[in-house]
Amino acid sequence: MNHNREKFSLRKGTLMPIILLLASIQSFSQKEPLEVDGGFKVEIQTSAICEMCQYTLEKDLAFEKGVKEATLNLEDKVMTIVYNPSKTDAQTLRERITMVGYHADTLARNPISYEKLPMCCKDGSHGTPVPQVPLQPKKDGN
């Protein structure tokens, strides 16, 4: 049995590079903001499922400091936000979405906020599958 144990043991010093590689993959999985006229644009994968989700998110983000435009595409569940980078940033916007009750990229939603959402916005409503956390942003080659 010791022979098998030696087979699967990691060499000293190989664990840290593996951890760093996994961390870098995680950080690159989220789309970085793009500079556009009037500020920056970021696309955030959400767990939104219906028109009520869309209304809730777009209305909430309209009041976030620095947000110029926020639109949710219900087909791919991607929230596109144009914002002033001197007043907010992409990570703050992701956190704001989680505080409304939805997943945002790899960030899990706030469970208390989720419980306050209308029933139509809950997992499994409208025949939708329960989203996995963390969400994996769609890969589109960009």
C-alpha cells in the first residue's frame, strides 16, 4: 500500500504553483470592464430568470452611484452595466447584484435578500433549472 501512496503524493513545492494557477484562472473567468464612451462597460452573468428579475435588477442598479445604464438580457442572463469608474467599479456592481438576491458571476447571492424576492424570481420558477454556484460565465472567445 505504501507503493500506491507514493504514486499519488505531490512533490514538495508543487502545491503552491497549482494553487496560484487555479487562482489566476478564477480571476480571468470574469470579463474585465471595457472602456466605452462615457465610462466603462462590464457584463455580469446573473441568475435572473424572468421579467420581474429584470425589472428588479435594472431599477436597483439605476440608484447605484456611478451607474449610467443597466440592462439585463433575459436570454443569456447577462447584465450589461455602463458606469463612471471614478464613482464605482465592476466588483462593487457584482456585490450590489448579490445584495439584491441574485448570483453575480462567481459571487453567491445574499440568502436573506433572495428570500425577499417574489416567488417568480426563485430557483425553479418558470421551469428553469437551479443555477450552480459559483456561476461560470459563458465563454465567447473574448
